[in-house]
Amino acid sequence: MSFDQIAILALIGGILALFIWGRWRYDLIAFTALLVAVVIGLVEPVEAFLGFGHPAVVTVAAVLIISRALSNSGLIDMLAKGLDPAAERNESLHIGFVGGISALLSAFINNVGALALLMPVALKSAAKAKRTPGFILMPLAFASILGGTITLIGTPPNIIIANYRARNGGEAFSMFDFTPVGAVVALAGLIFVAFLGWRLIPAARRAKSGDESLFEIEAYVTELRVPEESALQGKGRRQVETEFEKHEVEFVGLIREHQRIHSATWRGRISGGDILVLEAAPEGIDKVVNAYGLELVGSGAEVSDDLKSDDLALVEAVVSPAGMIENRTASGVRLRGRFGVNLLAVSRQGRPIRTRLHTMRLRAGDVLLLQGPVDQMPTILNDIGCLPLAERGLRIGRPERAWLSLAVFVAAIIFMSLGLVAAPIALGLAAMAMLFLNVASLREAYDSINWPVIILLGAMIPIGGALETTGATDLITESILGIGDGISPILVLTILLIVTMTLSDIVNNAATAVIMAPIALGLAERLQVNADAFLMAVAIGASCAFLTPIGHQNNTLILGPGGYRFGDYWRMGLPLEILIVAVSIPMILWVWPLG
């Protein structure tokens, strides 16, 4: 092996190891790896940042903007309205209906966006049917991942594979080239999930009643009156918060002359007779009562309504992967001072946490109980990188805009399918049209783009190119084929699918597609068979990550709300992946023959 081959293989091995470790975000790792590749001569400096202008990167960004615009238009809300009747029927029909809508949406908008839009609706339908969130969320997430395999724009791996094919002498796969295989895989997977898969979810996740909240906040809310002689007299908000944090007590607000005041926006000083609204365990309340001579006014359900008003709301929200607040503390992002929001509780894998909230590092999948201004909460949640778990108000008041948005999107798909306009151009024009039509604002467009994924793709594409230019792809290909003389191409195809699927279970699916695409092409060329079949196997394998909560963003998003554990995923995910291999290999061979 040459130095360059050793270097690129070591670099990619290091990238994968750091992805699996999870200590740093994948976009940071990928961009740093790109710079290292330039320094050691694997990537030319003039080519280092060409990945950020790659058609796959532009296409992914455009799809995310279109997804946001379609969401704003009310089209998805119209589709989701039909969920409730199904929730009253049997479990399989419930999951089949919810999962079917999720898969359909994921075929045409980003599958992460589809899950984010449907999760509140699905939770509401589960509560109405007296079913647990753990019953509905894993099937919903798996269905959204399956739906992404159906079309070009359903998931980033499909976009990457399509453009990789164009870069290596062929034409890019079109919008519906993925459909014959992807649709059959999605349908088979959805049938499995609806009729058998949900039964494999641990019984403990399905034991609770669906109308139970993750947080029993009433047991932790107390109102205390400040006597005239209290040591708190004359103290400002920051002083009060500092004093109470010593005893793990959350200062939520106060009541003065029958007026409720939100602590995050209050700028005055404590006066005798003020009633403090606090959230803490009983031992914490005892400590502040003794320390400051406070008088008990009320506690529990009788005072919990003081957490809400016409201006204040309690919201449960899940931390998004790569969101601004992930791996940071509430005090570090100045949640109260900057955003005017109180963090009242955290649920991690179904277990409520109420102590040391402001100093604990929040993880993707954590569910937060937040108190803040009603009219600003949607914007605040978007800014800090959280998704609400309560159903939004339906926005179906402008049907003409909804249908206009749909017409623009359909036109883009038609132009792409007929080969009249390349996918990045067609989807880019559609995204711009929706902005000019005010279906989405410019800020919403920028906010909708998953910048960590964009950075990851822009950085990994040149590294994937270096895998080919150094000859490392040929080296890997020879090693695989050298395992056995005369190995069957069908067996190699199957192994490629399984390896890709396994890799996608532990690292980002886009990175998996970038790394495995050159290997797939190299194997096909050495075996002298149709490369399209091998590229399709990578597309399916990279998209289908069901064994762990870290392989796909959708799996991470449901971890907290569903109360799942790390080991819960493989119970339904492993048989599902076996089914996908059994279904997809014959379909790939039929649609994309090797000969």
C-alpha cells in the first residue's frame, strides 16, 4: 500500500470511530477531517470546498426549504386530519394508518421533517385511543425512514447516489428510478411494522396509559408567601435564583396583588407579601422555608394552574439532533435570560429529572418541560433546536396557497422526471417560488436547512473522492473479492447491502452513502456487472437504519418521548432489516439486472 492509501484509510477509520464515539458532532468531525486531508495532500486545496457546491448538497437544502413551505401551506395538516378515526380501531390499523401517512409524506419531503410534523398528531391519537407514546412512536419513525427510500428526494442517501452515478459517466438517477425497489421495500416494511413489529416493542413501553404525561408537575409546584422580615426582602431576580439554586429549587414566578408575573421577564425586587411560585421536590421546599422564613400558601394541583395563564404556556418539547441546545446546559445557552423560558423538568428515556437542571448537559431525544410566553414559544423552540410534542393549531385558512404550493412542487417533479431540468435546478426554482409566494419566510427557509448535514456532505464528498483517487477503493474491492475465488455477484451484492446497512446503524446515513458508493462501483466494475444494482443496494442500505437510536435522526427524536432504551430498537429493527434484505435483493435484481 502507498502512503496515500494508508492515510485515507486511516482518516476514514478515524472519522467512523469518532462518529461512533459521539463525543463531538459529526459536522465538526467531517470538516476537521477535510482540512486534515488537505494538509497531508489527499485533497488538493483548490478542490477542498467544491463539495459545498455539489448538486447533492444543493438538492438537500432545496428539499428542506420545500418541506418547510409545504408544512406552512396547510397541506400536511389536511392530510393529518384523517388520523383520529383510525385511532379508535385496533392497534394494527392505527399503526398502519399513521405509518402509511408518514411513509407517503417522507417520499416527497425530508423524512425528518415528516416525523416532526406527524409526531404531535400521532401522540394525540395515541392518547385518544388510551395507548402509550411508546406504542406509536417507534412504528411512526420506522415508517418515515422506509418512506424515504421511495423517491430521489425522500432521503439524502438517494440524492448522493444519484449524483455519484452522474459524476461517474452515467446520468443521475431520476425522481422515480428509486420507486420500484423503494416502494416494495416500504410496503413490506410497513406491513411488518403494523401487524407484527409493534408487538416486539418491550411490554414496559406499552404498559402506561396513553393519556399520562411524562411529567407530573403538580406534585412539585408550591406557593410560598414572603413575610415582611424575610431575608429575601429587596432581592432582585438574579439574587433569588442564585439563592434557590443552592437548594435545587426553581423560581418560576410570583404573584403580586393577584397578578401573575413570569420570573424570566420580571425585573423588580421582592416585597413583603409577594407569593413565590416555586418548582422543587419537598425536601428542597423545606430548605428554603427554613432558610428564608417563608410561609406555605398552597401546593400540588391547587396551585399548578399558576404556571399557566393567557400569556404563559407549559410546553413539552424534544431536543433535536444537532440542535443549538444539544450537548449544552440551560445556563450555558442562557435559556431564561436570553429566551425568557424556564426549564422545569427533563425526561431522559422516560425518566423525569428535576435536580440540577441548569447544569446538566442536554442530549438529543431529551424531553423538556418549558414555561414561556405563549406567542413566542414556536419561535423559541425553533431557535434552540427543539420540536414541540403538542399538536399545532391547524392552518387551513388559505387553501388557495396550499394548492398553489402543491402545483409548484408537482411542476418541479414533472420537469425532473422528464429530464427537462436537473434536480438541483428544478427543486431550487421550486424553493425560490415558494419564498416569493410568501408560503415560507426567508428566516424560515434558513432555519429549515439542517446545516450540520450540509457541512457533513460538503466535507465528506471530497474525502469520498480521495478514496477513489488514491486507489484505496480498488484495494478494498480486491480484499473483498479475494475472500473467495469465483464468489457469486449476487452474494457480493447481498454482503454490500448488509455491510452498508450495518454501517448506517452506527454512523450518519449520508456519510455512509458517501463512503460506500465508490466501493459499490469498484465491486461492480471488477465483477463486470451492472453498477446500478450495486448503487441501489447502497441507497437502500444507507437509508435503512433501525438497530440503534443513533443511526438515524428519526430514531433519536423518539427516544425520549417514547421512553425507549438503547436496546429496545433492535427488537423490532433486526427482523425488519432481515426482511428488507430478503425483499430488496430480488427486487434490485429484477429491476436492475446484473447482466
